Amino acid sequence: MSPDDQRPIDAETALADSPAGHKDELRLWLRLLTTTTMVEAEIRRRLRVQFATTLPRFDLLAQLQRAGPLTLGEVSRRMMVSNGNVTGLAARLEAEGLIERRVNAADRREQSLRLTARGRREFARQSAAHEGWVAELFAGLGPADQAALHKLLGRAKASISAALREEAT
Amino acid sequence: MSPDDQRPIDAETALADSPAGHKDELRLWLRLLTTTTMVEAEIRRRLRVQFATTLPRFDLLAQLQRAGPLTLGEVSRRMMVSNGNVTGLAARLEAEGLIERRVNAADRREQSLRLTARGRREFARQSAAHEGWVAELFAGLGPADQAALHKLLGRAKASISAALREEAT
DNA sequence: GCCCGATAGTTTAGGCTTCAACCAAATCGG
DNA sequence: CCGATTTGGTTGAAGCCTAAACTATCGGGC
């Protein structure tokens, strides 16, 4: 650790040396992050200008479309966001008439969310466009590269999951 | 384009068929996104519990550490965020005594940001820990896989950049 | 029947982020 | 020199997001 590194690190040497040679992982992570950020920013931008919506709204609709009615908690887990977050998101989508809530009579704590007819219609339009955008952004990557990247990302996910489980011990 | 796709897509067929077979790209993108999200969430969490700070703050300090004094606009471009965002971020970091601002005498619109002594000290601690976390999360990925992933992400970035340039036409 | 712990959601406070409108300083063309 | 444009930065409104505290309901043990 020794956090007393007071050398006047200049721009050149900034990323050059390291205590344990973890620079490669760092470079990999930064590249992964910028790649994702670029795609995400473009998708957010297009959702806004073409459909006047946002990525979180789109994601929630996608969950309902794919999995049918879901409780707030299920949506929260699937989207990997806090439940408080889903509360607000669902409120906005409900106000826009894209989803509706229904309290579970058997367990009155639960309420399930489902798409309205209008929500299904809107999402179908957005979803088709979205799929095209993604294809367009990755069009420069050949099928073999795409497959290889998919596989390696799977291994990366496994590595990360393992590290997270380890930590939870 | 023809966004009038009105079929009542049900949950089963949701991801099953597609107009042009762009499902593979979509799957690739979703995997890329979740991988990044998992790492990012963990880094945010550790920054919060171990250093009571946030990822954007850390990123801004990193920019200054690596590149020396920068104007707000330069930071904005490097971090790929809006300039209004940097205004607030810099205000908080200045209030915490980690950075300081200095108006450029030659062009009084500009002001450069630089780390304070305390900022350098704090960032050195955080940075060392951060590097270790990233290495830990990717530890399950062998050097060959890491290198391959890095290369493929480079190609993906090139593809995305090309698509964005195309669009700007 | 009643308390107790667990679970589903909401609320609150605070930070991050964007866009669009704005202000101030610099630059450029005439 | 001076108006028009550009550039650097700030502000305001709105949405997203989290952690932590809270409310309501359910289930089980006694």
C-alpha cells in the first residue's frame, strides 16, 4: 500500500510504472469502459431525439415485454438497480400511460407492473430502432470477431463474478 | 425505418425473431454492458465505503494527476461529460480542498484546475487501491485472454467510431 | 390471537448528469 | 473601431441513482 507516494508524477510517467504490474488489467478496464460508454451515449442520444425517452425507461419496458408482468422487486433485481429507483421510474411510466400497476390480492404488499396497449405499441417501435442502432454500431466487426468478443466477455464476467463471490466471504 | 410494426409481440417471441437477424449484435451489446456495469458498480461501492468518495470525483482527480493542470473544458472533453457537469464536480472537489482553480490571465474566460497537495495525497491512496481492485476482478482471465479481449475491444471501438463519423455526415 | 422477523415498496437527502438558455471574454471582418 | 460570431463557463430544470430510514403486510412460533 504505502500511500505516501509523493513523487511529482508528471504526465509522461503517470501510467508508466506500478508496484505490481497491474497496468494491463487497468488498460483493459479503461478500454472496456470507454467502449461501453460510447455505445451507451449514442443510444441515449437517439432515444432522446427520436423517441423523447430515456434508456432506463426503455430498459424497464424491455423487461416487461420480455418477461411479462413483474413486481417492482423483480424489475429491480433484473435491472440491477435499487428498488427506490424503480419506484420513481414506474411512477413516470405509469403517468405516461405506458405501464399499469395492479396490487396482488393474495399479498397486498406486492404490485405487478404490465405494459398497456400503448406501452406495447411504443416499445415495439423503439425496440426495432434500437436493434438497428446496435447492429449499425457493431457493423465494422466481422462475425468471427463478434463471436470471439462475446466469448471473451463471458469469461470476463465469470472472472468478475468469482471475485465478487470471493469478497462476500 | 418503417416504425409501424404493430404486431402484438408476446413475451415468448419477444427476442426470438427479428427483421434482419441483428440478434447477435444485440446479445453482444448486452453482455458488454452487463460486464462493464458489474465492474463499475463494484468500484463505486468500494470508493464509497473505503474512501467516502465517488467515481466521477476519482476520475476528475485522475485526469489532473495524469495530465497536469487542465481547464474545465479540457476535463469535460477528456471525461466525455458535459461542461455543466464539470462545473459542479469541480466546485465540490474545490470545497473539499482536493483541487484549486486559477484564472488564466491571458484569457480571462479560462480557469485551470490543479491538484492541491492534499488532493495528490488522497488520489495516490485511492489510485493504488483502485488498481488493485481492477486486477482482482480480472484475475480469473489469463494473460492471453486479456490481450485478446483488449485487441477485440480496440476493433469494436474502431467500428463504433466509424459508425459515429458516418452518421455525422 | 399476538409478537417478531422478514419482505415489498416508498420516502428522503444528496450526488450525478444532461440540455438548453444564458453571460462574459476573446476574436474576426469590415 | 465595432458589431457579429465563437468560445469558456455557469445556471436551472428535470431526470436518474443510491443508501438509509421508514411503513405496511405477511408468515411463523407460542
